[in-house]
Amino acid sequence: CFGINASINILFTTLIGISILTFLLSRGFILPFLSIILFNISFFGEAAHVFFFRFYPLQIAVVPILGVFLFTNIFENKLFECIGTENYLSKYKSFHFGLFVSGIVSLGGLSINYMISETNSWLVSCILSVCIWIGILIMVQRIMQVMKVDHPVNQVGIYILCIVICLPTVFAPYLSGSLLLILICFHYGYKAECAASLLLFIYAVSKYYYDLNLSLLTKSITLFFIGIACITAWYFFTQKRTRHEKV
């Protein structure tokens, strides 16, 4: 890498090839896991270079990484049916955890101001936020299926409540992204990943609150209404779960 760093294209292409070969040929957990992270760094670094650095790599990477992680969990059974062999099934955990760590790192890096400090950062943040919101609504829809929320009025109300909760984060995609990771990991039962996502969410809320260019009173009012929306959502889902358990 040091020898070919004069040509960024050759460097990233070489690292992409090394990561793919490492994932396919290696056994165990560590090397395939590291190869996924290396592939993400190299692939999205090359993508940023192709765009002449008009966008930072994390701006390009965060939505595809979260999207692949989301749909990997959604279509997990079909993925197992397709790959079929024991060798590739054993690599699923490293692939899954590599995507998760890449998502955590990309969201954490995206929260740093200089990573997104460009003239068009507000537009890029809006696009990233909308894409992440779509993922949140997909997860909410699957959670409603499990909890037997079949009434159209209740479904529409939950979707509206989710959008209301997400609206304040339109310029902070790292906050809604951490919420998406929590929903994915909690729904599919990944306890360690869920705990890490909660820590990221706590950091994201603190960072979001600190970066608000508002008075302390306005910040407090904003958090007050967000808290009411979250408590309302918690109360609804808790009551629905209690009724379902009684049945």
C-alpha cells in the first residue's frame, strides 16, 4: 500500500481485490471480518475519488452500508438457501458483524462536523436522512406485522408518529441511522449489537443536542416534545404487546 499510494485508483483497486480474495479463501472469523471492513473502506474511498472528492467517503458509504445490513437481515433465510454450503454459511457471522461495525463507524464519523462541512452539506444531509427514514419505516412495518397491528388507522398513526420523531433529525442523519440500527438489532435479537447501537444512539443524541445552534430554552422545548412522542410510541407498543400476551 505504501509503495503504490501515489496512484489512489490503483491503491483502492488492489485493496478491493485483496479483501475479496481474503474473504473467499480464509477460514475462521477474524480475517473475513477484517476483509469486509477493508472492502468498505476501499470501495467507498474509490467512489469518493471518482466523484473528485465533492463528497466525503462517509457521505457516500453510510446509506449503502445500512441498506445492505438491513436487507441482509430481512432476507437472511433466502440468503442461506442461496449460498447453501457450510463453508459460506460459517462466514455469514463475520460478514454480518463486519457490516454492523462498518455502519457504527460510518455513523460515528458522519457526526464529526468536518466530515460533512461543505456548502451542499444541508442537501446531502437531507438526502441521507430521507433514505434512512425509509429504512426505519420498513422496520416499523415488519414490527407491526409481528405485533399484529392490522388496523389501517393504527398503522397510519404509527407511520405519522415515526415521521414526526424523525423530522428533527433531518440535518443529523447519524441520529436517525443509530435509531435504525437499534430497530434492526432489537427486532432480530442481536443483543451485543443492540447494546452497541444504544451506546451510539446516546452519543448521537448528546452530539445533536450540543450542535444545535439554539438557545437553551428552545433546546429544552424541542427535547420535551420529542420525549412526549417517544413516550406515546412506547405506551402504544406496550399496551399492544400486553393485549397480545393476554390473548
